[in-house]
Amino acid sequence: MILGLSLLGIMIIILYLIYLLKRSKENRRGWKIRKTGNNYQEYAEFDSGKWRSLNFKFEMYSKEVPRHAIVIPKDWSNFPSWAQDKREVIILRLKEVLKEPTYTLLEKD
């Protein structure tokens, strides 16, 4: 019983350390990408002392490759002003994290 609780405690500590390392990496590079809800990926960037984010819709396919298609709108003007001049950088960062063949980025109207 004590051995089981000790192992559980060690596992919790390890998971917490992994979480802290991931968070530290995101804070150092100043941006992150994460899934929000069932149909969105969020791109967040640390700018002017706070996290600002954009949501990108994604479509999920169960048996086909790619499994997820991230929809990038061709008309970027609906995004906030802080993101207007960063379109190419944001798309490159999305591609860096959401890699093929699991993900593909689709530009749609």
C-alpha cells in the first residue's frame, strides 16, 4: 500500500515537472498553440505584457490522412490589429507545431 502511494506521488511530481518545463518553454519563446474545444486550435502570443490569441477552426477526419485540417482564412482582415502584419510568421509557427501528415493547413475564404 505504501509503495503504491509512493509511486503515485512520484508520478504526480514527474507530470507536474513536465508541465512546468513545457510552460517555461512557451514563455521563453513567447508563443504557444493549443487545442481549445472540439473544433479549434488557439495560437497565443505574449505581446505587451499579456497573452493575445487567435482561434483557427479545424476539421477532423477519422480515417483519412491528414487526420486534422486547420482552416486558415484567406481574408486576414478580420483578425485583431496586433496580428495583421504577422500572418506569415503565425502560419509558419502553426506548421512548426501542427506537422504533416497528422495536420494540414487549408486556406479558405
